[in-house]
Amino acid sequence: MKIAQEKKTSPYDVLIIGAGPAGAAAARTLVKNGRRVLVIDKKSLPRYKVCSGMILDRAQDLLLERFGAPPETVFCRPSMLNGVRLSMSGVTFADLPLKKKTIYNVWRSEFDHWLVMQSGAELRDEHRLIRFHQTETGVHADIADPDGALFPIDASYMIGTDGGKSLVRRSLDPAFEKKIHWSSFVQDYCYAAIDLDPAYYYMFFDPSLSAFYTWLHFKDDFLIYGVGAAAGRPIDPTFRDSTRYLGDHFGLRIDSVKRRTGCMVSDIPLHGRFHLGANRVLLAGEAAGFMNVFGEGISSALATGHMAAVAVCRAGESGQGALAIYSNLAEDEKQATFKSWESAKTLMPRIGAESDGKPETASG
Ligand SMILES: Cc1cc2nc3c(=O)[nH]c(=O)nc-3n(C[C@H](O)[C@H](O)[C@H](O)COP(=O)(O)OP(=O)(O)OC[C@H]3O[C@@H](n4cnc5c(N)ncnc54)[C@H](O)[C@@H]3O)c2cc1C
């Protein structure tokens, strides 16, 4: 690996790894409190993220409170949805009770980029965390620049908001990592038609489906649908099974598939085994395991990113350790996230079964 020349920078108060909603929320709070912050992301921004891009009740509140109203450019068509429809068997629907009248329908690439730009932090995309170690007074990180050359960054604290497959978490606690089980998810972006109202987000829980759940929604010209594969099942037959089901029950007619994307999702929140970090390195968002039932994770990313930042600010002021402060602040979030999954287990009987399967054809 090359060593980058003349990249030395004076130490930062906080280095944030990952420019998703958790990283942006942490950065915004820290900058507002006068901290010198660097956010890095390994991808070129705006970056694609496997996500339905639904901003629901609490995420809307946190967004408006901390960032203000998002610009039109982050929305797709239809920009507002009327609700979430659950189908238990074929055409029978129940609407999920929501507090807000509408759901924001955004492109995550544009939405996340807007969020992190709002933070006012120094931002370097195409910069990847490679490794780090902690000292008594701070964190030393080796970062790879876009050419792959390594350079050092020193900071008093680091916040790992590097998503579900977090390198920060893995490096802090390899033993914890070994206990995680992963489910595979894929979703297709199609030019297609279906006999469903595009003003809703749909979830299908028919016991005859092999997916532990199947979802469907619309963005601009795309009909998007995806599956979470049940434990031990390969993703492709599960996906085909849901495709057939949507055709039989709702008349899904696919002209062409523009793109297939996929990712792995951990079982951390299912068991309530969140990881908040160690010493001067805090974890927030999906890196810490925060993701609510049905895959709603933007609210907890915004909430816990902010909490981690508050903890760092208070630690400086009070002399108490940041991790201890963060643990107290995040306790309710942990309870609420765990409960959200418990409450939905009857809808998803296959969830929680252990699977280490990898998506067979997914990318992204
Ligand atoms: C199929 C699917 C659909 C979903 N739909 C919704 C939805 O509709 N609504 C909702 O609220 N939630 C949804 N979620 C959940 C939501 O996408 C996540 O919970 C949310 O993105 C977590 O935010 P985050 O900031 O913690 O991490 P992320 O958004 O994953 O951001 C992590 C960032 O870290 C960067 N990174 C990773 N490693 C490194 C490294 N070594 N160095 C530098 N940068 C690095 C990545 O490039 C990435 O930009 C969905 C999830 C899935 C899988």
C-alpha cells in the first residue's frame, strides 16, 4: 500500500466514519457545539444505499427538528405516500397505524448527501477507514485516499457510523462479530406494472411465501420489490417465489429489470444485543445494531448519531466517560428497538432463525 505524502492534518475533535444518516446526525450536533469534525465515506457521494427510502413518523420529526425540511431534489415520485399496507393473504390488506398522514419517499443517495452537507462538517468521500487504535487521549486512524494511499488522522474521539457491516465494530470486538447471524436481502428496480395503488408502500406476509417478508413500492419510473430470505434458504428461489406470488395475486407484469441490488442484514436488534463502542470509539446507527422492525432504520440512525455526539460533548465538559453517557442516553432506544421486533414476530415466524447465507446474485 502507498503512503500518501503531505497529508498530515492537525488533530480533529471527532472523526466520523460513514456519511449515512447516523454520521450526518452526529456531525451536525458536534459542529453546532463547536467541535472540529471530519466525516469520511469510502464511497463517492452521493452514493447508492439499498433502501426503500421511506421516511416515517419519528424520522420525519427528527429530520425537521435537527435538519429542517429537505429540498425537493431528494424526493422521488410520488413524493408523499399515504401509508403502509400489510397483506397477510392475497388481496386482504390492513393499514399500519401511523402518526403522520404521509410518508416521505426519497432517494437515499440524494437524501443522505443533503443531510451530511447540512452538517457543516469537513467531508472527504472516497476515503476509507483501514484500521485504528486507541490511546489514553484519543484515536489514531489510518485512512486510504482515492488512490489507495494511506495517511494518518488523529482525533480525540471516533464515531463509527459505517453501517451494518461496520469495520469499526468488527475491529473493536471480533468476538461479538462471530455471534452475529446474517440474512440476505435483494431488491429489483423494474420497469413494470401491477394492480396496486402507487400511493402506498406494501408488505406481504402470506405464510405461503418462502420470504420472511416481501415488500413493494414505486420510485419515479421504477416499480421496486424485494425479499428477505428465510433462514437457510437461498435468495434466488425465494425471490422467484415472491415474483410468482405478486403475479398471481396482483397481476405483476415486468417489462425489464433495470438493476438488482442486495445486502446482508444482521440479527443484532432481534436479540437486543446492541454494541455502543469501547472507550473513545462510539458506534451509532446500524453499526451499533439499531434498526427497527420491517427494516426502518433512519429514525434510529438520526437519533443515535445525535446521542453519540451529545455524549462526546458532555464528556468533554463533565469529565465522565463518553461511552457511559452514551449508554445512558441510548437505553430507551435499545428497549424500543428490541420491542419493535418482538411485537412483529407473529407476522414473521421465520425471522430470528439463524442464517449465514450469502446473496447468490446480489451486488451493491
Ligand atoms: C432493503 C432495505 C430497505 C430499507 N428501507 C428503509 C426505509 O424505507 N426506511 C428506513 O427508515 N430505513 C430503511 N432501511 C434501513 C436503513 O437503510 C438503515 O438503517 C440506515 O441506512 C442506517 O443508517 P446508518 O447511517 O447507520 O448507515 P448507512 O446508511 O449504511 O451508512 C454507512 C456509511 O458508511 C460508509 N462506510 C462503510 N464502511 C466504511 C469505511 N471503512 N470507511 C469509510 N466509510 C465507510 C458507507 O459507504 C455508508 O455510506 C432499509 C434497509 C434495507 C436493507
